[in-house]
Amino acid sequence: MTGATGAVGGRVAARLAEAGLAQRLVVRDPRRAPLLPKAEVAEASYADAAAMRRALEGVGAFFMVSGAEDRDRLGQHKAAVDAAVEAGVERIVYLSFVAAAPETTFTFGRDHYHTEVHIRASGLGFAFLRDNWYQDMLPLMAGPDGVIRGPAGVGRVGAVSRDDVADAAAAVLLGGAEHDGRTYDVTGPEAITLHEAAEELTRATGRPVTYHAETVEEAYSSRSGYGAPDWMVEGWVTSYAAMADGDLDVVSDAVRDLTGHAPATFAEFLSRHPESYRHLAEQG
């Protein structure tokens, strides 16, 4: 599996270790790899096809976490899938994104769609976990002044916690081939607006948190000074625009069906994870 040093992949690796599953953690920096029972570590990155092929030799299932945003992320994803085929992997479980489509509003979501297409064409068994926006990210969208700014309008998002995504991914990996050919929209139990997210943050932090609906033009202007490349700024802005367009207004029963428990609401997430909004509470 990849992503073991990250927020989702690390959770999945821990759950598989708890279940007694042997796994190989493919990481760019072995020093950061978690120490888990029955886990070995291999050093590789999606950009190094030869290293990925070596890392995947003898592996039955490959849990593929999408790579970090990069201008050539799709090319790196394709190389990793090809390496899996060459290494003799039997199936890929890919962590994708809800509403992945060739012309989806969220530009980074297009990479996910084309990665799915490449996986389907590989001939391997596959399952896609299309997770919605992470609840964990919602508190970070508020600035030091307690204002969430973005061109999301009154659009809704079926945000899901990383814990619930990890539970669902572990269930699919442990379930094996019974999930082959399936695509799961992994979401929270409700779709909320950013106004409603701000209200929940206000209750949790004890300070006013609000949402300001920018225009698309205002969003590009407000982010233009960050020094990020144009394609990255476009990804940031279109993540909000996808909410406005209704692309993220998706709620499913996948978490409950796969794990046997209900996904957390945003209010429940905040109650369980006060560290997620500590930066807001401290600034209030």
C-alpha cells in the first residue's frame, strides 16, 4: 500500500495491522514509515516506475492512494498502475474522488477519472473508493479571522471523516475479490453548506465563525498572492466551485454498508477531534 505516512493511508495501514494482515508499506522516506506488526517497508515513488515495480513484486492487492497534486500527477498514476501490472499484482483498490469525470468542475477530480479509466483498462481486478471532501479539512478552511471564503455559494457537500474513509478502505481490502468491479461513493451521513459548517465550528470553538461566499473572480484574486502555480490555484478555486455546482452534494450508505457503523456527522467529528479546530479556538 502507498500513503502509509499520510492521514488516510496511515489509518488504513493501522487497521490492517490490527486485523493481522501482512502488508508492504511503499513510502518515499522509510524513516517516516509507521512501525506495524507484519509490515515491511519498501522505498519508491510514483515518479520512479522501476522502484514501484520492485516494491510491488509478490503483492496480491495494491491499495493506491492518489499522489500529491502535481502537474503530471496523472502520468505518475498511470506509471504506478503499469508497474503493478508488470509486477503481477492481482487487484488495485484506488482512493479516488466523488464525481470523478472527464470534465468535472474540480480540476483535480479529472485526474481521478482518467486514473480510473487506466486501471479499468489494465485487466486487473479493481475497486474504487470515491471519497467526498474530508470533514477534517473544513476547520482549516477558516482563516485567522474566523471566516471561510470561497465560491461555494449555497452548495452542499457530503463531507466524510478520514476515520470513516479508512474504515471503509480496510473493509474493502479485507473483503478481497468480492468488491472487484465496484465503485463506492464514501460520504458522510448528510450534505451541509459551508454556512452550516461555520455554525458547527462556532458552537465547537466558542467564537464566531462565518462563511463569505466569494465570486469566482474574487477567489482567484484572493489566492493569486500565494505564489502557487496557476494549475494549483485553479484546483483550489474549483474545489469550492464544485460545491456550488452540486457535484459534491452526494450522500451514500457506503460507510454503513461496508463497516456496519454509521458515518460521523460534522458535529460528531468536531466533538471527537477538538485538535482539528484548536487553531481557531486559540485565535478567538
